[in-house]
Amino acid sequence: MNRPLSPNSWQYRELNAKTPGLSHLSDALISLVEAGEPVVAGSADLQYSNGLNKFAERYPDRYIQFGISEQNMVTAAAGLATTGLKPYVATFASFLGLLCCEQIRMDVAYCAQPVRLIGHHTGISLGFYGTSHHATEDIATMRAIADLTVVSPADGPQLAAAIKASADYPEPIYFRIGRGREPDVYPLDTPFTFGKAIEHMVGDEITIIACGMTVHPALEAARTLNAQGHSVGVVDMPTIKPLDRAAILAAAARSKVLMSVEEHNVLGGLGSAIAEVLTDEGAPVRLVRHGIHDEYSLIAPPTHLYAHYRLDAAGIAEVARGAMGIRKAA
Amino acid sequence: MSARERTLPPDARPASNFRPTAETLALLREKARFVRLETIRLIEVAKVGHYSSVFSAAEIFAALYYDVMDINHGDPRRPDRDRFLMGKGHAAVGLFPILAEFGYIDRETLDNYTRLGNPLGDHPDMRKVPGIDFSSGSIGHALSAGLGMALGGRMQKRSFDVFVMLGDGEMQEGQVWEAAISAAHHKASNLIAIIDRNGFQLDGAVDDVMGIEPLDEKWRAFGWEVHTVDGHDLDALTTLLRQVKADEARTKPCCIIARTLKGKGVSYMETEPGWHLGYLDPSDAARAVEEIMNRTI
């Protein structure tokens, strides 16, 4: 039973209308059902925040409302998957990647069930809702779980492409997505391949490796710096696990400095994953990890937080300028 | 739930009478004895295990696997089979011999229980062991997994039922109650929870560690149909399970509280609650085997 709220409700007008990025989630799932995929979607009292209300209205028999019981939802999704269905379940990333960490490990990944976990409003995108709602540890928890793929799309179109590409993907996947207001980086229907980085710009001085909502400001920062005579490359790393090691090593061979950018604690996230590759391979390159530096993020509107943590274009450019000034360790 | 038709063996279950015949009861008693004896034999390999947790559930295993569940068709992955999940995964050593008898686990694998590289450990692993419908080991997840299976079956108009065995100590886990609310809300009538109410957990009596009564009222209040039965009375237990499984009119999930005795079948375990986890040295094991062989439960 899913009785939708009135189209005049605040949830419809504000959440759905202002988060076009998230409408891609429902649209992509609807297209999978139309293609004959046995998709079932689930949400935990956040269907207007993640846009799944659209899917629920279109396919009520393929939608399960779990109420505020995220752990139950994740484990039940694994049970659903054992019957041959393809479950996509969504809630705030802070709850999915932390509260449900053990259910994801035990019931989804350890049981090898192809559940797709959608952690939305990740990073600090919930702004003044506060630290409880910020997800700055979910990459670290999720990438430590064996047999779990971790994906952080840059925008709505990439999310849609990744969701469509996930239909036949054998492993469970954790999608780490924003709040749906990220400006588009990619045109719709750009093909998506799990495990492949996307090289946007090539640079000798520094290559910025970004994921998720930081890709767009990283590109803007690089354009600014390159216009000022620098040589800055940008790589989008949408799949954090398995990581595109070749792309990292290619960037390391080309640039004097690498800089990771993520809306996450610098401990355990994309930067750490890159550092592991560089160390494994003995790559002689300096890595600067940019993100939240092991603190509980402040409360503020998201745009203010991105500026404060230098995760907007101006901030990323400023950190990159500093990084380019670093000489290789003697 | 129109698709919940099931084929019943022609001999055993006239619609008006779910009671097992004397022959069936004799077979089930023998299987429960087999479960207890095999548990002692296998734990001898590991030198530590949950004897008494299996012994309280031996009649439940026997009734489900040798009578009630639609499962033994030679294919542990048949989509329409009934499912069985163990919230109390630490009793898996009692289930492995049954799966071996069904031909899902080969004899050599069974005999090498817990040895390096063997798929059989203290808890069940669905990736490694054919016939295990879901892995467990972290208490409190199984009812949610069973709920997902039940909803998945209903969505695909499959007729199977999902049986979830839960420990009574497991009632202390919050996720059990999330699943309980959710199953009632979604009218998962093909979901049947069986609580092995043996009264003990690792640190002592359940009622001392963290009381859970009134258990029947809790489940009823959460929207479930609730039955209480003597979990060692194979006649009553099998009759109830058959009845619950055959009930097409039920719109609620069903909870069976099986009153059991921790360590049932071995007198010194029945009176000594410290046997949740332990090891029987050869002389104690011989006494236990003798008792199990000579007692009729």
C-alpha cells in the first residue's frame, strides 16, 4: 500500500522539483522494468527525498515501503534477491553506510546477493540537518567489505547510466549519490562502465582525481587554473571499488603531483584508495588528499559548507595551487 | 495468496486431520535421535560446539525436514521449495547431517566438519553449503531475510513458505522487531517464525539476562498469529506445523513459540544450564549417546 501525498504537498513541490538529479533514479529503474528486468525498489520513509515515489506510483507491486527500519530493509533486500528479483533499496547514505554496515556485510555481500544499495544525500549535502545526516565515512566502511562494488556517480545522468548498467552486474553495489542538485557533467545516455575512470583533461603539473559531486567543481577549478597557464588534468573516478589502477598509474606517470578530491573524510576514502595503489606500485609521485580532514562537519547550508571545506571550484583551485607548490620529498 | 496451492502426499494428510500417523511419528523420533547423535559425533571433530542448542531444536528439525516442508526433491535450489532460515545459526551442526542425508552434502565433507577449508562451520553459509537457504551467525537478521524471501515469493506468485527458526535470546535484538512490524504490515502470511524457547543463552537464563516475556502477547500485539506448543511433542508439533502451512485463509504471518528444554535428551545437560557451548569428553559423550539411544522423547 503506497498512498501518495498530494501533488500540492511540500514534498512534491520542493523535494521532487528541486532535485532533478534524483529523478534519474526512478526513471532509470522504470526503464529497467520496461526492459523486462525483475527490479523491485524499496525505501525507508524517504521516497520523496530520493524520488522513488515516482517508481512507486508507476509500479506499486514492485515497490516495498519499509518504514523507518533501514537494517530490516537491507536484510530483506538480500532475501528478495535470493528469489531471483533485483532489489534496489535506498536511504540516506549516513544510515545505509554506517547503521546498516553489518547487514550489508553479512546479508548482502557475504551472501553474494546482487542487491543495489543507494545511499543518497551523501557527504555534507544535508547541510544544516547536521552531523547525524552527513556521510563522510561511508566510502571507508563500504570499500572494506569484500565482494562489494562501490560507485560514486558525478551527476544524475551518470547515476542513470550506472543504474542501467547494473542490471546484469554480478556483484552487490553500493551507490553513493548526492542530493540531486549537482550540475550535470555528462549528457544523458553517456555509456557507463564499472571499474573505469573517465579522463577529462591531461596535465603535467597536477592531476585532480575526483568522485561524486566534486567532479563538476574540480573541472571548473582545472579550467580556471589552465586559463592561468597551469597544466592541470582531471580524472573522474566513479568506481571507487574496484579501482581503476591503470588510470591512477597513468596519471602518476604524467603529473608531478596527484590530488584526490572527495566529499568524505580523507581517512579511508578515495584518497586512501589511491594512496594504496601508489604505495603498492612504488609510484614516485606526491599525493595530496583533499576532503574533510577527520572532523565532524559543521552545520550550514550545503553551499556554505562546500565553500568552508574548499570543496567548491574556488576552494579546489586554491588547494591545487598549494599542491603544485609542493616539491617532491627529498 | 491464491498461488499458495501445494501438493500434499496422498497418504498422510487428509484435510480434516493433520495428525501424523504412528509410522510417521516413529520416523520423526528416529530422525530427531539421529540429529542428536550426529551432533555429538561432529562436535567431537571440533572439540567445542552448541550441543544443547541443537538438542532443544531436534524435534523441530525433524518435523520440518522430514515431514512439513516441501523441500526434499533432490534439488536444493528448486525455486518453489520451502525455505528454512536459522536465526540461531549456532545450531547448524544439527542441520548438516540432515542435508547430508538428502545428498546435498557429501559424507566426507560432513565428517570433516570445521577442518581447514571445510564449508561446514559452527554457523551456516549459503555460498558454500547446498541446502542452506541463508547464511547466519549475527543474531537477529534471519527474520528480515525470511521476510524478503516471503515477499519475493508472493511477488512472483510462487507458492513456497518460509520457516525461520529463532532463538529466544534472539528476541533481545532490535532488528527482529523491525521485521515483525514489517511482516505484519505487508501481510506476509507465507512467513512462519518458530521460536525455540529453551530458556537459556550464553550468559545464563534468558529471563535473568534480559527478560522477554510475555512473548506470546508481544507477537500478538505486533500483528502475528501466535501458537504455543511443546517443542518436543512431535505429535503436537507436527500437527501444528502442518496446519499452519496448509492454512490458506490466514492473512497474518505466523509465530510458533516452541516450549523446549535446553539440552533435551541428555539428563545432565537438561539440569545444567552451562551447556550452551561446551565439549563432551569421550566418557561424557558415551553416557550422552547411551541416554539418547535409550530414551523416547
